[in-house]
Amino acid sequence: MAARPDLLQRLAVQTDGRAQTQLYRRLRTVTRAEGPFVESNGKRLLVFCSNDYLGLAQDPRLIAAWKQAADSSGVGSGSAHLICGHRREHAELEEVLAEWTGRERALLFSTGYMANLGVMQALLQRGELCVQDKLNHACLLDGAQLAGAVLKRYPHTDVESAERQLRSHDETCALLATDGVFSMDGDIAPLRELAALCARENATLMVDDAHGLGVLGDDGAGSVMEAGLSEREVPVLMATLGKALGCSGAFVAGPTALIEGLIQFARTYIYTTAMPPALAAATRCAVTLARTENWRREKLQVLIRRFRHGAEQLGLPLMPSRTAIQPLLLGDAQAALDASRILEAQGLLAVAIRPPTVPQGQARLRITLSAAHEEAHIDRLLDALASLRLAGAPV
Ligand code: PMP
């Protein structure tokens, strides 16, 4: 018999290897969540790392919508959308998402990760070009690889490099994909310039607005609507439902030709169970609240300004962001872990983000703010960050 190596043994060796570094990941169990607080390991912690930017995840109206739909539709959808899992709740949510984002149609996916894989695999054929910002979310990169596309990554927000990459392959179909708001840095892509570039180069523009939807734009319709870009300019818009909307899942919005094509060819749409209908009902309620309760966006902006002002006064290494994501760059993984531990000892939760999630040497505290926070919470955070500096952290 061949001396075939054992896969699980090899994985265990890799895991042991990682355990010797500062990159080992550990799960934390949250036993209770209440507003911006969680309870974990018997301790109450004020959270600064959740993506619940508008503070909707525990809104009683969402919970009531969930319960009511569960009473009438049950828990599981029972099958994929194309079998018998596509319920009235899904159809209604798709309609409001399309209307909100100013697109012809919208299509639900069970997660954002699956939406991005499905779009790339349906749109791109082997050997075609996919140009992406270097800091795009992992699932956009994975999607291009799954599709067998030629993946070119341009330096962060560098439109001229993107142009050179498109021109280097001007004979094939091309998709240019970018995060709208970058998940680890919080800055916004140069969407108008990218749209103009795609128009000149006959490339299709895709924007992943996971962190912009709900937060940017007058009624929270996201970075693409804030930039005033139509469906013609950004034909593929994807966003998630598990962040500012406080729910879970994702959608792709665009022209009918895109949506019908995804229904035919996107394998992560076709071969998976439709999200629970009660989740779709709760999400529809979240969309209504996100659109109409402007005070949430306004409060978030007040908190962002308060945090940035305080952090500037402390001389902390802020990044250029006007969104809910306000990272503090610390450099090495150990420094980020130490900072996170010091904050936790003071009752604050902001986990260390380390490579490969961020580039080598750019470990950070990815601090996120939410409309669920109060000004006093921001002041507590600033006090804790000031103590970090006293403790000698590289902030
Ligand atoms: N895109 C971006 C930009 C994200 O930040 C994330 C998740 N953090 C996703 C896609 C994946 O979304 P989901 O969590 O719904 O799979």
C-alpha cells in the first residue's frame, strides 16, 4: 500500500504550527447580548467590534416580525428557492431591496460569501479578467478563483493601476469588483472614477456594499446610491443583511438580465436551502426601519465624530474613515492581542484583527461604532485607549 499521508494528521501539524504563533484563532462564546453589551466568560463587556451599525439586531419590532412569520410559515424554508423554498416573505423582501437600492430586481442569497461566489462563477468564464482592489473581502477573491478567472489585484483604491490591468487584457470580458466600504479599513472606494473607467474600458462594475448599506446615503441605500451611480453604471450591486440591517443573508441587485442569469447559473443560489422565511420577514422590517429612522444614521455620525475628535486629541493612529469602521493600526499581531486584552480587562470588547485577514504588519483593533452606543460609551472607549498608551502600546 502506498504511504499516503493522512489529511487530518497534516492539518493537526499545521494547527500546532499556528498555535506557536500569535495568529492562532480562538472562539469566544457569548452567553447574552443586550444592546451594545454582551456577556462572555461571566463578564459584561461593552462591544466595539460588532457590525450591527444601526443597532437593529435586537429591535423588538424585528423580533415581533420574526415571531409572527414563524407562527405562519414555520422555521425552515424546506428546500432551495427553485424547488419549493421561495416563499412570499422572500419575494416581498426582494421587492423592497430592489426599490431601496434603485435597481430593477434583487435576488436573495443565504450569505454574502455565497452571493459573491455565485455572481463571479455565473458571470465569469475561465481565462476572463477579474480586476479587484487589493483590500477586497476574501470572498470576492475566492469567487474569482472559483470561476477560473485571471485575477489581477490593484493597489488599494489606485484607479490608474486598475486601468492598466484592464488594458493589459482588452480582448476578454472583464469584471471590476470592489468593496464599497472596505471592511477592515472603513474607507470608501473611488466609485465614480471606477464607474467612469469601466464605461471607457467596456468592463462590468461590481460593488460589494456590505458595510455601506444602511450607513451611507440619505435613506441608507449605500455607497453606490450616495455616489449617485445608476444601475447602468454599477450593474452588479451586492450587499449583506447581517450588518447594518441586524439580520443575516445577502442580496444581489441589478437588471433583470443579471438576476435571471443568476437564477439559472449561480450554483450557490441553486444548490442551497433558502433562508428561513421568518428571517426574510424580520429583514423586511429592518429595511423599513433603516430607511425611515434617519436618527440612527445621524446618531452614528455624531458618535463617529466624537470618537475621531477624541482619538485625534490622544494622538491615536486613526485611519481615514467616515464610516462606522474606525480601526486603530497597531502593526504586529502581539501588539494587537495585548491591546485587546487590556481593553477587555476594562470591560470593553474589541478583538485583534491579524494576518491573513489584514496584510502582514498591519494588525489592528477594528473598532466599530453603532447607533446602539451612547456618547458616554465612546468616552469610556477613549479613556481605555488612553490607558493603552500609558501601558506602552504602540498607539
Ligand atoms: N463582503 C464583505 C465586504 C464582508 O465584509 C463580508 C463579511 N464580513 C462578506 C462579504 C460576507 O458576508 P456574510 O457574512 O453574509 O457571508
